[in-house]
Amino acid sequence: MVTTNLNQGSGIKIDNVMQKKHKRFAHFDIVIDNEGLWARPMGESFASWLLRDQNPGAAQRKEYQKAESERADMKIWLSTEEINRIEVQPPGFIKNFSLKISSNKENFIFYSREKQLDIKVITKKLDDLGYKVIKL
């Protein structure tokens, strides 16, 4: 799902995208605005609520803390100056939607299985925010 008009039109949010990392898929929510790109793991806001609700023992608490530290390593923040270009590939019959972010530090590729993404809205919004967008 794509959400525009974040804070009176200052960004775009793309929900439930995946990144393949270390032979596993991690699910992210991405927000891109005029300050940069923020990708955070999906579902992280409910973790502390679940921990309080379930009242786990010491073993479960250690597992939770290990998972939280791994999740913290997965957060991605790129400022506008660090982003060189953004490549958008629309979903097709065989290929999924992909969003490739090229930065000074590293390249990131995110995928989505959602076939109903409006690529025109995404590319127009990113152009309006001043990013170099390439539609493949």
C-alpha cells in the first residue's frame, strides 16, 4: 500500500516491502520524504506491548532482547545527500515491484508482491521531492 500526503504532502510511505538479506526476507515499511529515506522493520511498535501482556520468563526475555537487537541492526536511515538515485521497476506478470536505492554507503533493493501499486504516483511524488528517479 502506498500512502502520500504525509504531513501535508511532504512524503510517501510504502508498506510491506521485503529485502533479501542473508538468505532471509525481512519486511519493512518505507517512508521517503524531503529529508531522506527511513526503512523500519514491520511490526516493531507492538513488541513492547506484547512483552508486557505475556509477562515472559527469563528465557523468553533473553530471546526477545536478542531479536530486538537484531531488529535494531535492520533499521535503515539515508539522508537526501546520501541518496544518489532511485530505480523503480513496476510489477509485471512474472517480476515483482522493486525499489532500488543507490547511496554513497551501500545499495538497497526492496521488493513488493503487491500488483496494484501505482507506479505513476510513486515516481511523480519522488520527482516532486527532488530525487533522481529512473523507471525501468
